[in-house]
Amino acid sequence: MELQPSIAIIGAGPGGLVFARLLELGGITDYVIYERDESATPGPWQQGGTLDLHGPSGQLALKRAGLFDKFSKDLARWEASGLHIVDSRGATVVQMDEGSNRPEIDRVQLRQLLLDSVPAHKIRWGHAVSAVERNADSCMASGDNGSIIHFVNGSSVTGFRLIVGADGAWSKVRPLLTSAKPVYSGKMFIEGSLSHNNPIYKMATEMVGLGNMAVLGNGIKMAVQQVSNGTYRVYFGLPVPEDFYHHRQPSSMAATDPISKAEAVRQLLLSSNDFYATWAPELKCLVETTEGPFRAWPLYRMEPESVGRARDAAPGVTLLGDAAHLPTPFAGEGVNCSMYDAVMLADHIIEQCGKDMNLVNMEGPALETVLTAYEEDMFLRGRDVIRRGTKSETMLFAQDAAALFLKFFE
């Protein structure tokens, strides 16, 4: 009979996988990862774009995980760290050339790198969590924190010593620790792409190059980034209501028709002075030719004051990354912060487990001391990331954002 692992990790994103990898390297192998995706193969809208890994956080996590050499040699796009900032007239505001220590990597590549570093049998695919219930009145067995994980597929599991919520913005683990929920930031990205066959692909390579371009002005934003296969992701940043995209459906079309919805949104973005109607022709071309179907990405964040742990929270439960302290992406720290959280949590646990590397043998108060020490620093860092993201968001969506960015850069 297979013994129940001591640790349940909810979510096989970068944070959860770094944590699992570090447990393995530290000799703690009694864990399991529950992931909502059906397999490691990403669907069309699960691939995401590209992100930069920072030296003191994301890169540090890969070094500690023994994966930095492979990342550096095979996956990191060191030449893609440039950033071209232009205003709505198409004039260059700032040109930051490549050479920074923040190489780009596709999100899907980073995830696969981490997946390959963890034993495949430790991941339970197709296990989306519906709720985590605290059975505080039950008589808990030794090594059981009293929490029950319920899955969308109808099954449930219990008997864990530690549950780690690495399940992102809409974490099902978070309610055990706090009643705080993400709030809509008032900003939304609408995402599309530019393939090699796109009529303006050559123009995009001239404007964006191997890295990223951001267009600022008039209270809106546009971002274009190259991914590893040479195509581009395009993001239209808009200060709009949370249901903006879903209310753009032509009345004559079926509500499930993504192509007609994308075209309706495109025409609105091109025709309205609130959006891109007055922008430079070459920038409007990006709106005209970006390929759909589009993906609406409403941006949420936690209020920094709400980030933390309630006094009567469930024992043997903690969070990392967006599940703990969701920022908007404008701080540029989300994944990096999540990976660093994983390093810190693993360090605290491995240090306290002792020579036998068995979490079950750790006394309850000792585990809570470990989690408290980890969370004290983690929540503090998380609040700071949220505040910095909100500050950047305010600047980037200002009417005179290009001028403000230039002043900030100088």
C-alpha cells in the first residue's frame, strides 16, 4: 500500500515546481503535486509569452535547483533583453539595448525545464482543486494537518502534514489563511500575435527587434514582444471595465464565435479616440493586423494591506507566489518573486527537518515556527511587489506616460 506523502503542492507552475525540485535535492521526497492541466502539453492559450529572469530571484532559483547551466546555454535569450519605448506618435522615447542581466525565456520553456527536473510520477495531472476544507473538529492522526483537498473530478484527499498553495491568483488554498481576494485593477490586456507570414512582420522586426517594445500615451498602452520562435505577441493595454471584452459581441453573431468577437473589438480599438484611432499609422497597423482569436486578460491584484495570514488560520498550510501576494504584471517581478518564495520556503523546511529529512517527525509547533519565519519575510516582500506594480501601472497608463517614463529612466 502506497503511503500518503507528507506534503501536497497545489499547482505545477514555476513556483510549485521550483519548490518540488529543491525538496528533491534536499532529500525530502514524500511530496505530491496536484495540477489542473490535463498534461504537460500546453493548450493554445496556456503557452503565454516571454518573461525575463532576474539575477537575485529567478536566476538564483535555477542555480539552487541545478538548472542554471542548461537555462543559460540552451534556453536563455540574452540578446532579447532590449526594450524600445515609443510614444503614440511613433517617436522613440528610450532605447535600452541588449546586454542587461535579465535574459528572456518563453514561459512554456521555463515550465518544461522545471517539469523535466521533477520525477514524473510525483505530478497528478487533471486534478483541478474545487476547495480545500479545514476539518478542525476531527481527531487528527499524527502527521495530519486536518485539511481535505477536494477536486473538480469528484475525488478528495487528506492526511497531509503540509499543504502549499502555489495555485495562482484564484488560489483555492488561500481561503484557509485569509478572506482576502484579488480585486480588478481597472486595466485589461487583449492579446494577439504576429506570425512570420503577417504582412507587417518585417516592420515589427524593425520596430521591436529581438526584445520588447512598449508604446505609451493617451492613457493606454501597447506592448509587443518576440518569443523564441521569432513570432511576436501583441498586448493592447486598456483602462476598461472588467466585462469590456465580453460585451463587444455583435448581436447578429453567436455568443461563442471568437473570431467575430475579435473583429468587433479590433474595429472599436481602431475607431475610438479613447483607444488607437489617433495613433501613428505604423502603430495602428499593429492593431489592424494582429492575429486572433484574441485573449482577454483582465488584470487583478491583491490589496497590499490584505496580504497576510489570519490569526486563527489553519495549521500546516502556507502559500507562495501569486496565491500569497498577487501583483499586476507592471512590477515585472511576478514569476521571479514566486520562484524566490519557493527557495525561501524550501530552505526553512530543509533546515528544520534534520538529518532524517522526514517532515512527519517534525513536531507541530516546530512546523508552525518554520512557516511563520518564512511567511514573515514572504508577505513583506509580496506587499512591496504589489505596491511597486501599482505605482508603475499608474505611470504607464497616465496621459503623459512617455514623458513620465523618460523622467523615471533619467
